[in-house]
Amino acid sequence: MEIRKNHVGSKAIFSSVFLLLAISLTACGMRDVPLDSSALDTTISDRISRTTPVIVRLTKTETDEENPVWSPDGTRLAFESRRDGNKEIYAMDADGRHTRNLTQSSSNEDDPIWSPDSRRLLFVSDRDGNKEIYVMDLDGSNQKNLSRNAETNDIWPIWSYDGVRVMFISDRSGSWDLYSMTPDGSDQRRLTSAAAVEDNQKWSPDMKHVVFVSDQSGNNEIYIMDGKGSTPRALTKNSAEDTCPNWSPDGKRLAFVSNRTGNWELYVMDADGAHPRQLTRTPEEEDSPRWSPDGKMIAFVSKGEAGAYISVVDLAGRIQKTMTDTVSQKEVPSWSPDGSRISFIGKENGGPWQIFMMHLWGTEQAKREVRS
């Protein structure tokens, strides 16, 4: 589950602050707003309703395989695995072939992130005694410590869309703040300074703004600031929890999840926080919203008593459950760059987390390919 993380003490890295609430459906109480034509695109809704996805299992190991991340060119997936004993970064072709251990170390590595040109990978490693940010070439060569911060921890790196900055989270100031640096580790700058936990950071597609989550008001709210870290302001202002913001591809909207109705639901709002609108009203708990590359659909995880499934919704709120198969637990949906596939991790019959691919449409769906 993509949840808001809490950090306790300067060395503790991750622990959940979400308490799963009792399932209850209440009235939204939100004002309806006009939708643009893309939100009412009946072609999208029809396309979803006619789709019976083909599910392909890409990994088959006895250990957990986690966090699959698409290369921007759509040819490869990087991921985390303990198949060699400790957690390391691996990569494979998008069809599951040619898997390779990239880091090949005795330490623990996680959080792989591709550069915009698909030629390098950021990752986090504790090989020097604390968590720091590293970079390597796509074949695992030329591994380099970028953050060079031996006393505290640096985590969750992301590339800027133009590839000239790296944003990350660090507790070097005594609280978890956002920082940025160049891809060679120079020009490290602190972007936030509140006595709070900041995370879930995302650059806008035009690089002019950064959205992030902060608990500086006492609960998790979504904030925005300019791309250089100045003038932060809250986009959500309520006593509930708002988290997991994700930009639409055109930068005009943000998808997020909130428990403001008493249940975790999916919402969308304008990039300036205006016109928040609830998209889901289900007894399940929604999580991990991900926009399709064309910006007309949002994939998300829907959790209920029967398991966790990946669903797709259009901007008018029409939902089609897309996965009802033997994979009863599903997490971390991620669209392929061409929008034809969604990668995810799942569990079959209580086994370890494995990486799967959902073919939504196209040649693979037509062939009804199933690989074990």
C-alpha cells in the first residue's frame, strides 16, 4: 500500500501512520463542478468496460519481488528483490526476460528511479552505514554516492522531468525535509524548513511547482510550492488525512486519496486546490492513484475483505474493476509509457510478492497470453 510514512527519531526510516478506519459510506457533501469534455468521454468508459485484461506473471521466486518501475522508454522494469539474500536492485525486460542484478552488493538497496533518458538509475543504499542516495548506469556500472551525508539519512529520490535536478528527503536538519541537488551530487539545497515530516514529493510536468505531503498542521495535508522550494501553501485544509498526490500528465489536476468521509476514497482537484471532487464511493479503501499517460483514466488499488484489486476510473467517476483473478492481493500499479499495460506486485495463494503485468488492450490481450 502506498501510505504516508512517519519517521520516529533521526535513524528510524519508515513506519505507517495510517490507521485503517472502519468501513462506512457517508454523503460526500462536496459541491459538484462542471467537467471538461475529457471527463465525459464515453469512448474511454466504453473502452474500459469492454476490457478483459490478460495477466502475465513476470517473476517466479520464493522471495518478495517489489516496487517495479518502468524505464521512460518502456523497454525495462527495475525492481527490488532479496533473491540473492539481501535487498538489491534488479532490472528485466518488460516481458520478464533477461533479469540482472544491478547493484551486486552485500548491503541493502531500494527505491530505484530511472533517469528521464532511461540511461541511469537512482537508488538508496546503506552500504556506508546509513541510507544515502546513489546513481548507476543502466547496466549497474559506475555506482556513485551522490548525497555524501555520513551522519543522517537521505531517501526517496526523484528525478526532475528535464533530468537536471534530483529531489529527495533527508533528516539532516533534525526533521524530515525536502532537498534537491544536481545529478552529480553538487548544489545540495534545503527546500522545506517546517518542523514536520515532508514526503510524497512530485514535480509538476512543467517543473514550475512541487507538490508534497506534510503533517505540519497536525494531520497530513497536501502542499504546493514553486520548483525552487519557496512559498509553500496548503492545497487541502481539513481535519482528515489527505495524501498520495499525483499530477495529471498535463499538470492541470492532482489525484489524491483522503479519509474525509470516514473511508479512504479517491479524489481529484485542480492544481491550485480548487474544485476538489470525490471520484469513488465504495465500501473498499482506495490507494495509490496513477494517471494513464493520456490523462483520461486513473488506476488505483481498491482494498476490501476479499482482497486488494486494481481498478480504473475515468474523470466522470465511472469505475470498472479490472482484475478478478487468482492474484488476491495487488499493490503498486504503474502504467507503461504507452498506456497499454499496468505493472503491479501481487500475491497468489498466500505466496511471496511477485511482479505481474496487466495487458489492457493490444496484441498481447488479443493473443490471451498466459505465462507461468
